Amino acid sequence: MYQEDTIAAVATAAGEGGIGIIRLSGRQAEPIAGAIFKGIKGKTAAAIQSYQAAYGHIVQPETGQAIDEVLLLMMRAPHSYTCEDVVEIHCHGGAVSLQRILSLVLSQGARLAEPGEFTKRAFLNGRLDLTQAEAVIDIIRSKTDTSLKVAVNHLSGSLSQQIGAMRHKLLAMIAHLEAAIDFPEEDIEELAASEVAVQVADLLQEIGKLLSTAHTGRILRDGLETVIIGKPNVGKSSLLNALIKENRAIVTDIPGTTRDVIEEYVNIQGIPLKIVDTAGIRETADLVEQLGVERALSFVERADLILLLLDASLPLTKEDHEVLAMMSGRNALILLNKTDLPVCLDSEAIEAMVSGAAVYKISVHTGEGIPELEQAIVDAVYGGQVAMGEGIFVTNVRHEALLDKARQSLEEVRHTIEVQMPPDCIVVDLREAWERLGEITGDTVHEDIVAEIFSQFCIGK
């Protein structure tokens, strides 16, 4: 399947760099390159073998004036990223050079690619399925080695293969039941339904296992939004600096130094944490600090994880009690900081105040307890699942929603069999599950969903 028009875009990130790449894909990619490329010793674009590069210049066709010194790389259909003829022009990475070459390419008949259109063509031409295409953007946006490993695993087709195997099983069940419907004289209806019930139970277990990875998968993909809260001068900014291992936040003995939120990404054993250091929670007449406290409280409402700091060297204050009361029912770790000083607080008493919250003793000043805190965060994210990104993780909200819909359809199948409804009723729900799983890989997905997915990509990918 080939698109009629040829697309082009800058494929490298904006800004100055040693190398910039303009990518073309489509039937006219080679002729366009041939019109503007002048190789050393007269070598033309048509003479370049597939997967080989040639050195030369991009020139104005009318005047022969050189625009830049380049390498031209040719990848002919169907053995290319898009399964179409693909040409890459590797030039110097300056904005002016890239834009002049791109403008020249467009003047020769190409059009500017839409966001994600190269990968969309790879999907439409059958080189990638939808989960693999979505993995491309996950690779680009990976924040840690583990999130990259999970995305590469998806790009290799691991999730696609599991979804495909489940769809194959569903199709076999549908065929078995339809045989019972078409040949009632064979008396296979009851046997078919009983076999389907067993296989549906296995599929429900398989889907349930995938769904159980969704929470961890989303964290590995998007990061764990973590907020550090506590009263002023309790060590919040020092904890942020300790976790990111650099002096990002200003630390002083003056209460109220942090008046606005500070956001940083930190890699904790492969888990990306989006850490937010907030203003100290206290009553204040300072308008700027009041706004900082309000923003801190708003982050608490939506955070995935709360790190509540208490000063272990001082008795609990009114502000401490107020913040502790906010932790009820939330995913929070309570940290007793400054344990290098004489300790006043009892960790067991603090645990009793907030049901389900774990208490850790740390000293940001000496580093005591920080490794244990990091391990507690890792354990909380994986929740007993296989760690370090091994195996298949559901990282995409769209995949999770469709898996859940497939699960619901299979639950309906089980109920339909239990109440001994006819096979054609069972087939309806089996087909529903088959279609929902097909939407994950793109086999049964609607065109508007495909357009929405690829609109999230950058231009040039």
C-alpha cells in the first residue's frame, strides 16, 4: 500500500547540532533527491544502492549553487521504515541549512509531513502494528533505562504477539460454536459450550495478569508524580537535592525559603519520579508564601506518592498534625528527618496516627536512610511484580481500557454459558472481545483513533 504523495520533514531535534537530517518518503523521493543532489565524481541518487550513502552537495537545480555538503542515504521499498522509497539527507545541523534544504525539497514536489506521518505510513503499510507504532513515541520519551527497555520490548512485538495469540484462541472458539449452530444434528452444542467455558477462564486469567501490570507500566512510561510536603525548615529542599544528587533547591536555615513549587525528574533504580518540592505548610501573612502553600496543597490532591517530612528532633506541632490528618487514605511515606540529632518522635506512634502509612527514619544531612527510602519507593511501584521492567507491562491507558472491555465481554460469555443461553448469544460476546483486542493492535481500530494516536508524534517521525 503506497500513498500517492511524497512527504518530507526535518527528522532531527530543533536547535544547533553536528548533523541534521531531512527525511523523504514516497514514490517521488528518489527523483526529488536526484534533482538536487550532485555527488562527487558525478554520482547520481539513482546510482546509489539501497542502504548505501554517497557524499556530495545539495545544489539549486537552476543555478548549480551548492547549499550544503551532505551524505545522501537511499532506502528503497519495501525494505525501509515506511515500506516506501525513503531518502535521508544528512547535512550540517544548523537551522538555516536544514530549512533551506527542506524548502528546496518541498519546491520539487514533496509536501511537509504531518506529525507522526512516517510511522503512520509504516503502520498502514503493514510494517508495524499499532502497539509497535505507539512504542516508537514511548522510546523517544523514555526517561530511564527501564522505561526504554519496556518500550523497546513493545516495539519488538512482545505485546502484539500476546494479544494476537488471545485473538487466535477467540477465533477458534467462535468457529467451534458456529459449527454447533450450523450443524445442530451433530449434537456438539453442549460440548462446544463447555470447552469455551474452560478456555474463557484461561483468557480471563491472562488478561487479568496483563491488567495487573498497568499501574506500574504507566509509572514507568509517564513517571511517578511525587510531592514532598511538610512544615517550613523540615528538610524538604534538602531531600529533593539528596534524591536528584545535585543542589537544585536553595537550602537555608530561614523558614519559608521555598515559596513556589520546584519540579525535577529523578531516576530511582529505573523508575522515573517527577518530584515536586513545595512551600512549607504553615499559616503566614506573606501573600506570596500563601500562594505557595495553596499550590502545595493542590499537588497533594493529585500526587501518586506523598513524601511527608517531620522533624524528628522536635515535638509535633499544630502544622504537623494538620498535614498528618491529610494523609488518611493516601499513598504516603512518612519520613522522620534529622535523626542525626536527639530524636523526640516515636515512629510507632506516628504510624498509629495515619492508618496504612509506612514510617522511615532518615537524615538528609548524613544520608542515613536514603537508600532504604529509595528501595521503599521501588517496592511500592512494582508491588511484588517482576522488577526492572522484565516481562510485558501495559503502559498505555488506551490498551488498559480495551483490555478491560475485553475482560467484561468474556465475563458476559461466562455468564451466558452458566445460564445455558444458545451458542449464537455466546458468539456475540466472543466477537466483542475479539474486536476490542484487535483495537489494541490496530486490526479492528477506527480511522479517527489512528489519526488521534499519530497526532501525538513529533514531525519527522
